[in-house]
Amino acid sequence: MPADMEAINLLTAVRKNLAAGVLPLNIAGVEEVRENVRTAVEQLDDYILPRYRSLDAPLLAVVGGSTGAGKSTLVNALVGHPVTRAGAIRPTTRQPILLHHKLDLPWLENERILPGLRRITGTAVGTGHEISASQVGATPDAKLTDSIILLQDDAVPRGLALLDAPDVDSISDENRRLAGQLLAAADLWIFVTTANRYADAVPWKLLSDAAGRNITVAVVLDRVPVGVEEEIAKDLRGMLGREGLDSAELFVVPEVTLDELDMLPPSSVAPLKQWLGDLAADSESRAAVARQTLAGVLAHLADRGDAISQAMMEQESNGARLAQFAHEAFEQAHEEILVSVQDGTLLRGEVLARWQDFVGTGEFFRSLESGIGRLRDRVGAFFTGKPKPVTTVAAAIETGLHAVVVDQAAKASETTEERWRADPAGKSFAAATNLSSLSPRFSEHVAAEVRAWQGDLMEIIRTEGAGKRMTARMVSFGVNGVAVALMVVVFASTAGLTGLEVGIAGGSAVVGQKLLETIFGEDAVRRLTKRAKDSLSTRCTALLETEKQRFLSHLVDVPTEHDAADMKKNSAAVRRLAREQGA
């Protein structure tokens, strides 16, 4: 049957989306969804895509069941001689063995199905209790659960491959995982249980899953005491019917004594062997089984896709809330920095003292209290006098501004970390990383940005004072001095000061304002001040953004609404494929 490339392309895209989908937030129910994603990818690789590409390939019949149910003994009986180990030590089936007709080997020796398992070519020797295996590419420490033995046996009818799987309730975690993987790759389940364990919970969970996926199932009721076959079989049929498995074939194997090779008499398994032989001999029947199972698996995949899509939406919602915590905290930090810059806080202490040294003596500031009208005359003295070096003022401003930015960034980090720690979605991130601490070189970056901002101001002043007259005025006072005056004007508000500080800082701001107006004019000063504030705001935003990214980087893998919508759309398309296959 020619492959439907459109469908294969869709399923390949679904597989890619599932494999790329990360659910990083540890919210309620996420472990189950992650497992669903893993098994969905595995089943696409192991069964759906291979079977979709080749409906005429041999049916894979997986023999599964609970520990000690007699799976290996049953497989040996079906081929008429021992090929797989049965014994009292648990788990007995440690490595899956795939029995096949020699003409079916090309379908099985490559990675058409179960691509994650290495192929080991085996040959039965002696009585069959041993297998001589040539392991191509195998390493001495390779795990048994990483490989599968291909064993040629002409007793297996062409068109059918029998796989003896590990116990579904094995004491080994790896065996249980492998058993589930192999059952998920099956076209047909031969499920083995016993007369005294057929009601156990583990097999019924798997049988219920099989019913939900509409997989063809044959149930073998093993070791049934003579005389109660009909009674137990009737009870089991009722249980199968209640689980939606009315169409499942049921085969009863009576309790008998095994021969010296631990073999069942051929008559015990004759009905099952005949049923499998008839199925293998009829290509239409094989195709019908393959289509039925494929349709059921596709429908189940679509249902899982819908559930995964919903989980992705929940991840997006939780991720958005965590991101909002960070945005709010760092936006608040930005606002606090600008408030601190403009409320006069930075015009106290060292900055104020250095500004006083720069513009004149204490007598000058006392004169400001008696009359501001003579200020313009006083400003003229600045151009001809010899004020103290401006670098001390700039350095004091740098130190003060640096402290404000670092302090607010630290508060934002602590606030965000606290909110994440209190939130189930962010708790694991907060516990794994010390998010409340600033980046190691953040202080250095702040210092560099403050100096760069001071450089911005000098460039703004040079640009604004490009005219010859203005240039002459700035030369007499110095570009650095004008830049410092502009910084003081940026910090002009006295809302954060009290008492004597208000008068001093206010006077300082007025001096700076009048100095700038003398050089540039009143309108230009307003423009210069706005550009200076905007430049500082931009640089502070960039600094805070780097710290905020420490938090947001943990959310980069959180699915988006678009991702969830794509998953939902793909699930609908897969469901249409299931209907086409006859679900």
C-alpha cells in the first residue's frame, strides 16, 4: 500500500512538536503530562510512523503479562521447542526476544520498528535454553533493556512476529518501562494471566488502556484447574466485557504437568496457535488488525494531544504570572530610581558639599537667601573666576547614583525571589538558584553606565552649544562644569529634603539652572534637562533588564499560547487520520 505522505508529514510534525515541547514548571499534574509526552513520542517512533509507512509489514504480536504468568512457557509451546527462558527466579524475561520467519527478517532487522533498541541476531542452539547471539555494535556493559534479540524460527508463520516481553509488574523499573514500550509498539497483544491472578490490578489497568485504544487483544487464561475452566472463563469474559473488551479472543490453557524440557503439551495451545496461523495467512485479516490498532492508537494520541495542549496552556498561564512578578518588581525599581534622582535625595551629603566647593564659598550661598535678583551678576563671576575642580562633583554624583541603582536592583531581585518562592510554579527555581543575589559584575556595570550617562550629558551639551557664541561661554566655564550643572538641575526637586537642606539644595539647583540659561536660554535648558533624564532612564532600564533576565531566563521554555494552539490543531488532524483508518 503506498504511503500517505501527507499523513506521514503530519505525524512527523506532531512528533517534532512533542519532542521539542518542554514543560518546565512543576505545577500540579505536570509529571503525568511529561510522561504522556515521553510515551507519545516513543509510540510515534516505535509503532505509529513505522506502521503507517507499511501496513503490509508483519504483525507484531507482543506476549505480555504479570510476573510468573507463563509467558515464556507459552511462547515455547507456540513454536514447539524451548527458545526463551522460563524459571522460578524473578524477573525471568530480562531481554526481549523477537521470534520471526526467516523471510520476514528484512522488516525487523533495521530500525523500522523500535528504533531505540539495538538488534542482536540470535540462533537457538542445543535444547533451546541457550541463545548464541552476535551483537553488532554492542558494548560489554550494554544494558539488556537497550537491545532486542532477533531469533529466526520457521515455526513462526510468515507475516507474524512473536515478541516475548518483560513482566509488566517486574521488580525492575527498567523492565517495567520496557514492557510498556513494547506493548505500545504492538499490533496485537497476547495477554497472559493465570486462574488465580486474573483479577489483579496491574494487568487490568493495561487491558483498560488497550480497550481505550481499540487494540486487538487475545487473552490467555493460563494454569486453569481441571473442572473449573468454564466457571473461571465465564467470570473473566464478564470482566472483559465491562472493560469494553467484548471482542477480545479468550484462550484457556489447563493446568498440566510440564515435560522434561518444561514444555506444555501441543494440545494446550493448539487453539491459540491455529488462530495466529489463520491470521498470519490472510493478508486482509492482517491489514484489518493493523488498521484497527493503528486507528485506536491514533485516536488515543489525539486525546493525549488535547490533554497536553491544555497542560501547555496551564504552563503558559503560570509562566505569565511568574514573569509578571519580575516585571512589577523591576518596574518599581526603575520608578524608585527616578524618584530618588529627582526628589533631591542625591543633592545631600557628599554631592552637596562638592557642589558648594565648586561654585563658590559659603558666603555665596548665604547671599542667595537675601536676594535671588542679583544671581545673574553672580553667575558672571563663574566665567572669570577659578572654581575648584569639577571632577569631585562628578565623582560624588557617580557614587550616589551608583548606590541608588544597586540598592533598587537588589530590592527588586529579593522581592521577585520571595514571590517566586511562595508560588508553586516558581518554588523549584527559587530553591535551586540564589536568585535574590545580584549578578557578580552588576556593580561594575552600574558604575560604567553612570559614567557613560555623564558622558552622554557632555555630548548633549556639545551638540546644543555648537554655535560660536555658546561655545565661547562654555570654554570660559568648561564643558565638564556645564555638564555638572546639568546634573544638578536633573536632581533639582527638593521634595526629599528637609530644613536647611531645602534652602541649600534649592539654591544649588537655581545656580545651575541660571548658569545653563545664561549659556543656552530657558527653552533650551528645559530640552537639555529632558534629554538628560531620558538618557538616564534608558540606561537604568537596560541595567535592570539584565537582572530581570536572570528570572525570565528560567521561563524561556514555557509553552506559549501559539504552541498550545498548534498542539490542539495537530490533535484534531490526527483524530481525522484515526477516522480514516476506521476508528
